[in-house]
Amino acid sequence: MSETIPSAFLSYTNNDDRQESGKLRHLAKLLEGEVEVRLGSRFELFVDKEKLGWGEPWKKRIAESLENTLFLIPILTPWYFNSPACREEFDLFRRREEQLKRDDLILPLYYIDCPLIDDPARAEKDEIARVIASRQIVDWREWRHTRLEDLRPQVDKIARQLVIAINRRDGARYSPPSVVTLPRVPASPDVRPIASETDRSAPSVSRPASPNTSAPVEKPQTQQEDHLALATRLYSKGRYREAVTLFQSAAEAGDGVAMYNLGAMLERGLGGSVDLPAAKAWYESAADAGVPEALNSLGTLFEFGRGVLENRNEARLWYERAAAAGNTAGAANLLRIAPLAGK
């Protein structure tokens, strides 16, 4: 029986690679080597569609490789979104993910500012940008003009993500968190998680411009309730930048639901960039404030290695606390992951 070699395809436009003087191809070689070192076995990273025989042979390989590990690493630039070939590649891999019931086989690398990514309203109208917005994007924009040899730690982070996905065998799918409106629950010892070694203080999040809205607001009992109610309405209308500002204001005033909602928006990059460390810190604060959904979200971060090292045992502990607090999603995740913890 022939050995199955995990592989990936680096998707970019020739216009971008010419402008970068071949830097993207060099990145592919460097990343291929880092993954092989971590796996202790072969890994193939393809970059040349001509040598691969792009067209029907390559499409057939994608379609026939459903049992193999095959990743797409799109290099996100304005040229990428304007390229019909890149869009076709992305759609092929997205459909393959759906067939495999996975959502960790497309690893976007953000290379040059793209309005389709930075503007939520525009992203919502573009299918590919909408899918990318739900993923953990690796942001390389600040390092674009840095020599690759000086970026080995950043390359290694991508390699770690690939190895985690290669080793995942249970087919569990990451589900992004949703903003919710919950009754306020006083903190309870039965709900509080085990103390983390990391700093539990809420992070400082860069705020977008203050919202300019004349939306009517019901008379609030407290200012943070005012902000929470308005933020929830703005979120439901897709006005994410304004919503995240108000959620942060209510969260800083001590509202647990706002803490959780702010974490969810930071995790998904709604209203700004994805910020997983900040999302985790806000989830921890929300959990301390008695919001069970935050416990489940912390479990999800650890299960899928989002902003932290993948750790199923740690994920199980968070799911246990979510289930004990009455969170149905946490209970379902606990039943699913319990047999897999420790593997």
C-alpha cells in the first residue's frame, strides 16, 4: 500500500509573486520544511499550477482525495479576490471541506489590505470573503516587507496549525460563537472555572470610532444596559463596528453578557480584526461573571487550538463546567469529546 503524504496548495496570483520578487514561492519552501520537521515525515506544499497540470487533472485530484489530508493556503490580496482561478480553487476546497464535515482545511494568510475583508458590509455580499471572515486568519500584513529569514517564528506558527489539523482525526467541526442576549446571572462557585495561569484581567481592545446613530433607545435601568440593548440591535442589523464599541463599553462597566458578546465578536473578527487572545480574556471575565456560554466558548478555543495550543483535556474541563451550569452546547460537546480526551 502506498504511503499517503499530507499535502497543501499555496494559492496566490502571479501578479503578487512578481511584485514580491518570488517571495511567496520561497515562503512555500520554508513552510514545507517546518511542517516536515514537526511531523517527522514527508509533507508536500504545491505552488505551481502549471507543473501540477492545473485544470481537470488537479480538480480530479482534489475530488478524489477526500480521504487524504489536503489543505488550501490562500494568500489574501486584492489580486486574489479579483482572480477567477483563485476563486475557483477556493470554492473547490470549500466544497471538499463540507464533504469531509471539517472546517480547518483552509488556512487564510492575510498579506495585503483587502477592502473585502476589512469592510464587514462588503464581505457579507461576497461568498468567499464571508467564509474567510469565519476563519482564524493569519495576519502577515505588517511583515510583508520583512525578510523571510527573519520570520521563522511566524512561519513556525503556521506550521503548528497545519500539524494540528493533519493530526485531527475525529472530524469535529469548529462552530463560531454567536452574540446572545442572556439574563444576568450572579457569579456562582458552581459556575466558575478553574483558575488559569494566564492573566485573567480584561484586555485593552482598540476601539473603532464612536457610533453615530439616532436609533431610539428605551429608558435604561443602568448605562451598561442601555449600551447592551443598543449594541444587540446594531449587531442584528450588521452594524458591527458600532456594536463592538458599545459591547466594550458595557463590558468595561461589568456586564457579563457584554463581556461574552465582545469576546465572540473579537473571535470572529466582526467590527475589526480577529483577536483571539483578547477574546479568550473576555470569555474568562464573562465566565467569572456567571455566563455559561463563555465556559463553552473557552472549551472550543482549547479543542480547536484557537489562540492557544490545542488541548482536549483542557477543553473537556471547560465543557464539564459549561454543562454543570446548564449550557446545552457545552453538554453536547462534553459527550462528544469525552472519549477522545487524552488522545
